[in-house]
Amino acid sequence: MSRPPFPPFTRETAMQKVRAAEDAWNTRDPQKVALAYTTDSAWRNRDEFLNGREEIADFLTRKWAKETEYRLIKEIWAQDGNRIAVRFVYEWQTADGDWIRSHGNENWEFAEDGLMAVRRASINDQPIREEDRLFRWPNGPRPADHPGLSELGL
């Protein structure tokens, strides 16, 4: 199994990788998303440390059960060789109906087959009012004409 584009990344191929990851995460399908990672992929997500696809899929299942109405935008920050740095923002609703905007950064490292071997994510949450939401597209990938993070001033 492989996942193009492959490292070493150019700016263009890194941007393709970032958008593919964003689109996959916006499906909220833990099994599908987990396939983008090596079988022994190592993650740090906030204060959780995960190893391998099974733990990743379990984590994502828990995440999206808690974070309803999830909408994500990723933007490339930098790339070099087999590494990509991104910043991201996502909005989601709690079980109590409150809205949260989560801001963060990720550092990614890829195997030669284009699967992600390492993901390190730092994330901060900000409560927002419903009327302050910016990510209002239907469930699924962000439409091509929807502004990105820079255009939204995030």
C-alpha cells in the first residue's frame, strides 16, 4: 500500500498532501483516515501518545463521538524532504451544545511509500459563540471555493 505524493516533497506536492489529509479527516471515518498512516505510526496528540493504526482508529472513533459537527481546515507551514509542518483550525460542538474552535500545529514525517510515520500535534481550544462559527459547509470535505485559514484571518 502506498499513498502518493511521495517524499521528498516540493511545495506543490506537500500542499497536495495537506489537502488530502484535510479532506480525509473531514469524512470523520476513522478506518479510512487510519489507512494514511504506517502500521507502526507514532502519534502525540495533545497529551495522548498512540502507536499504530489500531490505536489511531480507536482514538479517532472516540474523538468524533465527542466532537460533533467537526469541520477542519489545514494549511501548510513548511516542508523539507520527507517532513511537512501544518497549522490547522477546526470547529466542533460539545454534547452540551457549546461550540469550540481548536487551533494547532502538526509536524509530520513520511515513509518512502507516502504513508505518515510520525504525527505530533499541539492543540488549544477556544470557546466560541454559534454565530461566530466560520466553518459552515455540509458534512464532508471543505468545498474548493471555501476560504482557507489565511483568507479567514485565522
